Amino acid sequence: MEERFETREDDKPDLRSEDERHRDAVNDWMRWRGYIGQLRSDQQFALFEVVRGRVEPVVDASLSRAGERFVGALRMLAVVVGERG
């Protein structure tokens, strides 16, 4: 049986072209890089180590040291974004 495809009244289709979507994604990424760039280098390192999968933030259902550094860096990033946003 075929799956029925429906939209909701509050759905908003993305009418941007492929180029517009790409440009917006690049702009968003650069904005986030700017936020991250305001962190100390050790905080940036802590973020990217987890994001790139180089360290595990949780080990045996507990926050690892790398996870603690990651959470601390996320907290600082929230402060930076809150000040700029």
C-alpha cells in the first residue's frame, strides 16, 4: 500500500533556489564560526574534539572529563551567542 503524503496548514515550503540555500548555509556557518572564534582556544578545542568524534563526552553513563570540558565550552558559547544575538 502506498504511503500517503500530506502537508499541514502550518508547513512552509522552502522556495529558495539551490544557490540561495547554499549561500544561506555558508553565511550561517560563518556566523557560528565567528561565535566560536570568541571562545578561548581550549574551549574551541573541547567543542571540536567532541563534534569531530575524537573523544567521547559520555562514558559508562557519566560525563567524561572531555564531556565536562565540552559542556563548559557550550555554556560559554551560549553566553557569546546571547550577547550577540
